[in-house]
Amino acid sequence: MSWFDRLRRGLGRTREALTGEARPAPEPAPAETVDDAARPSDAAPVRAAGSAPTARSTTPAPPRRSVWEMDWDDLEFALIGADVGARIAAEVVAEAKKERERGTSFVESLEKALLDQLEADRMRQKLRRVGFDLRNVADKIVEPAGHVVMVVGVNGVGKTTTIAKLGQYYQRHGRSVAFAAGDTFRAAGSAQLGVWGERLGIPTQVGADGSDPGAVAYEAAAARRARGHDLLFVDTAGRLHTQHNLMEELKKVKRVIGKADPDEPKEVWLVMDAVTGQNGLQQAKRFHEAVGLTGVIVTKLDGTGKGGILLPIARELRLPIKFIGVGESAEDLQPYDAAAFVRALLDLPAEEPARA
Ligand SMILES: Nc1nc2c(ncn2[C@@H]2O[C@H](COP(=O)(O)OP(=O)(O)OP(=O)(O)O)[C@@H](O)[C@H]2O)c(=O)[nH]1
Ligand SMILES: [Mg+2]
């Protein structure tokens, strides 16, 4: 399965949440969408379209961008249901409406409006607008600044498994990787990453249950520097006795890394579970205040209809989304690309079809 198909599959629930009220567009279907036009009109157009490419796998899937449409009110309601937030939902609808009035198809109008919100990087947004091809971003490696990436987030969001997947990702791209299993609070929390490290052949600094996570992080950062590994991922606890304790401990871990390796960690990535939606956004703000986040990884998009949470992450937190998780396997942790995300969400083909 291609990475784009994985992405499309992983976003299925959010797509359903978003397009439940979708219906075939009233205008006559263009010639290349005969298949779509021939479908019974009561079939849910977007979901049915997802199964179409297998039936005509020998011919490239035609663009289906003009085949469905929704009432603006239904769209706004659906966006809010997908955890986009009321203010951003209204903006998306207003933007899409404006585009639609210029004669653009409904789906393409929505694609543009969503992408405008999701491309937090204004420079990339400008380049895209003037026609630069920013596709294939998923093929390019996500380059962390510096060498040490501290990974934070509340318990259960997927920090430890995400670190294991990141280890595989960077190994695949030829980087030497090390792990620090800094979750010494939870019983066997540190050992869990140790097992992954062993499986992947990644040296992992582990600590005894209840030992000082700062000491684990210090040792690992010093060892990384001495051995010259390209990257060190530092796992952290997701829960302590209180939130206050957790934030204080994370600050300490960060400070201690800097003692072992000045100027590090250059990256602090927050892992956020898409299922937590708007609550996760509040958590993110607290982590940001405490340890200064440099990026976000959104996991479990496959398990929720609330994938719209990426919009407020991009717009309100103004933090780059580095990777997204659309399933449990290693390949399901994907570098984030706003354009691919929107196209997968709207069930558009992976690549922008050549324009006449
Ligand atoms: N479906 C799905 N499951 C995921 C994804 N990412 C992580 N998980 C699962 O989430 C569960 C929790 O993952 P952990 O990595 O243990 O989470 P954690 O944040 O380290 O948890 P604590 O150590 O308790 O704070 C595991 O069963 C993972 O397989 C994803 O993108 N999709
Ligand atoms: Mg963990």
C-alpha cells in the first residue's frame, strides 16, 4: 500500500465526519467521471469513490474533484464536529464560499480553504500560491535541528511507540540513532523503550523504575556526544503525581541535557493524541509554556473523526506539525505534508493532475 493510500485510509473517519452530508453535485458530471455519475444517487459519493480505483486500476484514476457538494451550513457544522473549532470553521466556510463564487468547484474550493489554514508556514503558502510545486514533501526527510529531540506529552498519547517509529524512520534514512528511556516513573516505562531499542539495534540508555529521569537523560546526552550519533530521542513520563510536578520535571530534564551537551536539546516535540481534540490543545499550551515546543506529532488520526484538530494546531499554536500517526505500524507514522493531508482527506488523487 502506498503511503498516500495509508494516509487516505487513516483519515477515513474524519472524512466521514466531514462529508456525511455530501451529495453529488447538481451540475452534469464531466465525461471523465462517468463511473461516478453512473452510481446510484443515494450512494455516499465520497466513500464510494474511495473504492473506485481498484475497478479501473489499469487507467489512472480521473480527478473526482467536481462530483460532490454540501450546503455551507452542513459544512460548517461538520467542521465543528471534526474539532476544527467554531472560529476556524467559519473562516474555512467563508473562504471556500468566496472561491466557489469565482466558479471553482466545491471540492476544490474546500481544498484551497483547508490548505490555507493548514499551511502554517507562510513562506510555503506563498510559494504554493504562485505555483511552486511542493509535492513529494513526504519523500523528503524531516530534518531535526541539532542532535537531541526531547519527546513530551501526557500519558498514553503514543510517545514511546512514536519514538520507536522515529528511530526506524531515521535509520532508514541512514542516520545513527540513540534512545534515552526517560520514563522512569511508570513501572517498566523505561524498559518498554529498551525492548524497542534492542529490536531495532538502537543503543538505549535505560533507568531503574523510580530512578532520576534527569540522570538517564544526562548519561544518554553525554554518550551521544562522545560517540557522535546523529540523533538522540529522549522519552519522558506522561504522568507524575501532579501536572505541576510533571512540568517541573520536564524543565529539569531539558536543563540537564544542556549540561551534558550545550545548546541541546534543539528540538522538543509534543506528541498529541488526535482523539483528545480541543482538550489536547489546552495541554499543548501548558507544555509549550513549560518547555518551549518546537514541533508537534499528532497520533491516532485513524481512531477518530476529529482530525480537524490539525487546523487549530497549525493556526493557534503556530507550531510545525512534524509527523502524523495514521495507524499502529511503523509506516503509519508519516512526515506531515499539508497538501497531501487535505487531498487524502477529500479523497482527491495523490498528485495534482496536470492543468490544461
Ligand atoms: N491506532 C493508532 N494507535 C497508535 C498510534 N500511535 C500510537 N498508538 C498506540 O497508542 C498506544 C500507547 O502508546 P505508548 O507509546 O505506550 O504511549 P505513551 O505516550 O508512551 O504512554 P505513557 O508511557 O503511558 O505515557 C499503543 O498501543 C500504540 O500502539 C496511531 O497513530 N494510531
Ligand atoms: Mg511511554
